[in-house]
Amino acid sequence: MAYYRQVGEIPRKRHTQFRKPDGGLYAEELMGVEGFSADSALLYHRYLPTAIVNAETVKDERGTASPNLPLKPRHFKTGALTWASDEVDAVTGRRKLFSNPDVTIGFVVANAPSPLYRNAFGDELLYVQAGSGVIETIYGALTVGDGDYVVIPTSCTYRVVPSSPMSLLVLEATGHVGPPKRYLSKAGQFLEHSPYCERDIRGPEEPLLVEGTDVDVLVRHRAGLTRFTYANHPFDVVGWDGHLYPWAFNIRDFEPITGRVHQPPPVHQTFEGPNFVVCSFVPRKVDYHPLSVPVPYNHANVDSDELMFYVGGNYEARKGSGIGIGSLSLHPSGCTHGPQPGAVEASLGVDYFDETAVMVDTFRPLELGEAAEASEDPAYAWTWARRGPA
């Protein structure tokens, strides 16, 4: 993460004796990325974080994904997804929408606490479309709600506890997710041209201490899923410090960059991951040249697939397409796409867009998971021509 935080009790020097009230030593755990050569955090546990008493393989129920064939623009309605159980959690209830070798994208409407979970394969980025709850982690707790992005670093043990049903878009990366490097100084500080900064970021503020024995943790790793049983509850950290920790940022705190004519998607960029970027489209004043065309021009994503998640307001360029709140549009590489018929003319003279959307651009093709197949609107690809196949 971009700046240093200290939470709870820690000794003055790293890797020195730090004793409990009973005289025993706290157990250090260094969470670090890139082999001790990049960001890290040093945590202090009451009990050994290495003490497992059982391990068992768990079947991965998410299924495979299939290529986007025939290649075409697609529209998916997350509101059409249903779950077999009345109780759904944010980990085991995720349904696969899309995937490629760099990222798996899922969706869930969670109303029950999740199991303790750790993704040892890569960082996770959660976007809260609706609802609220608490994300409990080994670093402490984060209270989250509508519009929050949550970055959960690799191998951070956590669980999601909804206080109201939480609609979550979940990106599981195969590497690390963070602010674009162009927003940061060499020392990691957000620069003046960044559309958000340290003041907008929320991290855990105090330890979350839970007692317990023989506690299960579900772990996703490169080979699949394993359930570990720990001798003691992993939420036993009395303090930590460093630059690597879970953090939240609300999309409403993103400051849009505007211009006299239509600005390209990179001005909306919010995060970068391995071979993908995430952008935030928020309510904003739009182009103010007297001859400007506020909606996007037709464009071909020659190097990327463009996935747009519509989460608020009225998305001017998509009027007449059937897209609404909770929709996802997929415009793949190889297809030119742009505003719906009539949208250009309707936008002329408009000076403000009341729209909120999350965009994911991937630089390898996205394949379709079972949740995409279950929620697709088959008429979308033909809405520019206003008629279907002959």
C-alpha cells in the first residue's frame, strides 16, 4: 500500500523480543510480497500462526469457463441470478461470471457470514454494489457499504459478515492490485494529479482479537482449495505495522478528471492488476467545448476486453440497449462498439452525467462462466442495428 500504518501494540525495534503480560513471547509473522523485496507488514500473534492440526482437500464448485463464441458484444443481468440456498455467504456463494489466466470475476448477494478464508493465489478486489457489513481480518475490521472498493492482499485471512444483504462484484487476481503507478511518487505517496489520495483510504484502526481452538480456514491456492484447521483462532494479532494491509476506498471519493472534449478511459483508472485495469465512472461535469460530443466515440478495443458494471444513475451512451442498474456489458477485442443509436444526438448540449459504473479492461480475452450463461440478455448484440440475425 502507499503509506505506512501502525495498529495496536508493537515493540520499538523489529525482530526483537516482545513479551506478553505472562512473560511469554508474541509470535512474529512477516507478510511480504515479491520475496522480501517489496511491501510488507509485521504482525504479532498471541499464538503460533504456523500451528495447524488438520488439512483436507475441498472440491472447487465454481466450474470452468468457455470462450466468447461466437465473438460478439454481450449483456448480463446480475439481478437475474438466483441461489439454491436461503443463506448465501460472500466466499462459497460466489458465482463465476468471467475468467482468464489473470483474473476471475464473480458475483454474489451475501446475507450470511462467510467462513474464514484466505486467497493465497493473489489479491482480491471487492466492490460493494449494495448493502453493508464488516470485513473481519487478521489486521482488524473494516466496516464497508454501498460504493466501497476493498483491496484484500494475498494470504490475508478474512471473513465477510453482512449487516444487510451485500451485492458484491469480486475480482480475484493472480497477482497484486493497487493504485496505478503513475499516481504515485517514487516513495509511494499519491501525487497531486491523482484522482484520490491517502485521505480517502480506510484501513483497520485497532486489532480484532478472537479466542478459539480448532478453527477452520478455507484457503485458495495454485492447486485448488484446502481447508486447514488451526490450533488457535487466527484473529489473535495484538499489533502490526507496515505498508501491506486490507483497505477500503469509496467510489464517491474518486475525483473525476474532465476536459473541453471527451476524455479517454485512462482518466478514470482507479486500480491496476496483472494484465488488467479497473476504472471508476462517477457523476461529473462533461465536455464543455461548444461543439463537444459528450458520449464516447465509437472505438475498437484492439488490445483488451472491456467489461462495464452499471451501478448507479443513468448511463447516457447505453440508452435503448436494455442495460440498467446491475447490468454488465462485455465488449470484446475484435468488435467495434460505441453509443447506442440516437445517443450521440441526445447528448449534445448536456453538461452533466449522473452515472456510476465500474469498468474492468483485461488484456487477455475473458471467457464466460456459468453465471454469465445464466444471466445473459441474448438480444443485446443486435441493438445497434435494431434487428436480430436474418
